[in-house]
Amino acid sequence: MHKICAINIRPEDKESIEYIKKIIQLLIDKGLTVLLPEYTVLKEADLSHYIADQHTFVAQPDIIFSIGGDGTLLHTARLFAGTGKPIFGINKGRLGFLTEFMPEEAIGYLDIIIRKNYEKTERDMLELIQIRDKKEIARISLLNDVAISRGTFSRPIVIHLEIDGKYLNSFSGDGLIIATSTGSTAYSLSAGGPIITPTIKDILLIMPICPHTLATRPLIIPGSSKLKVTIGSKFGNTIMTIDGHESINITGDDEIYFSETDKKAILIAHPHKNFYEILKQKFNWGSNAFA
């Protein structure tokens, strides 16, 4: 039985406060200790009693509640990457590819979740390392994708890609997406990329953004591949966006390395939905529109 629960939300999410208070009271009534992050919105809601420092918030809980949209769950997955702690995603957002439980039904599943009577899915994560002047300036684990784009410039950028130490191609266009199978339904999907079942392991998706040649196509490669990205364009303001949440500036001399990591995201699976049911619901597949 779970004993300590951490609840993570979007830092400015005032709309979910009443729901969070309801969840907290239900968890306390069931004998759990609740930990909250150090967010101003939670302090203003008189929830300071449950707020923990960053180390305690990450180290102590044995189950994590992510209340918000897929972006909140992505942030939660990064925060708890490699801890092996299961994440219960409650959808207060829109799409909900990752947050499978709706708010009211989640309450109905609390007893099951607390008693560990659930199935888990393990999702691959990706690690990037940014090198500048031969020094590591960033090392980040992520669940969905990395998008390298031209920022505010209207001109195309050129991105050089090496795989396993061998030069593959120079992509000219709006940018390049490198995604896990979980990330195939994020930015890559909007850019015209394929949908990949997220439980497929050990693959990476390379998705050019608006390429300036018809010969450039999406590419799926083994997850064990080692990628190196450099920018061929000399103008500045090139950015790298992590899981659609964090943006990092890139200079023309930076080297960006991508590889799989032993860290995994552990998600609690909905007992009555699978990925294909979610696809049908979100995209209105299987309707009678063409009958």
C-alpha cells in the first residue's frame, strides 16, 4: 500500500486548486502523507502545511499524482526521472494522451491506486548533452521530444546530423525534431510525422520541420543510436525546446548529443483504455461519418 504521495501541478494553475484540495482530503482520510511543491499558487491557497522542499518532494513519495495536462505530466516525468516511482496522470488539460484519467473517474480509482492494484507502463526517455567550448553546459532527460528551430528568424536554418559517428545529412528548413515513441503524438504529429505506439521500445524518430526539399523524410532509427547535432547556419537565435516546456539557446558552435538513457518514466495505466482507444477518442476515429 502506498504511504506517501506527491502531487505536482502546473505552477500557475489556480483553476485546479479546489480539485486538489478535494484529492488531498481524500488521501489524508485514507492515511496517506501528502507532499506539494513549492509553488506560490499553493501557498496562496493555504496549503503551505503540505509543501515540501525540492529534495523531500522528489525523494520521499512512493507515488506521484500529476494533475493537469500532458505538459504537466511531462514536467513531472522529468522531475522524477529514474526514481522508479509510478505517476498517476489526471487530465485537467485538453488532449490527454499521457494523462489518461479524467478528474472525477480518478477519484473512483483512488482505493485501487493506493493499494497498488494497477498496471504500469514503462516509457523510454532520452538524454541530451549540450557542449559549448568543450564544456558540458546542459544535461537533460526528457520523455517526449526535442525541437531545434530557427526562433524568430524567417530564414531557414541548416542542421547537420551524425548517427553513430557518421555524417547522415544536413537538413535545411524550419528545424528538426528528435522524439521518443511517446513523443510521436506531440510536435512531430503536428509536423506530419507518423504515430508510433508509445510502448514500442528502443526507437527514435527524426522528424524534419518544413524541409526545403522533397527528398527529406521522417526517419525511425534504433534507440541505441548515438546522435550528434550541430547548426550550420551562422545567425543566432536558434533554440532547442525540451518537451515543449523548456527552451535553451544554441550557438553555431554548440554540439548537441542525444542517446537513450537507463532512466524510465513509469505511468499508471488506465484499466479500461489503451493507446488505440485514446486515439479513437481524440481523433474521432471509428465514427459513422462515412457511413
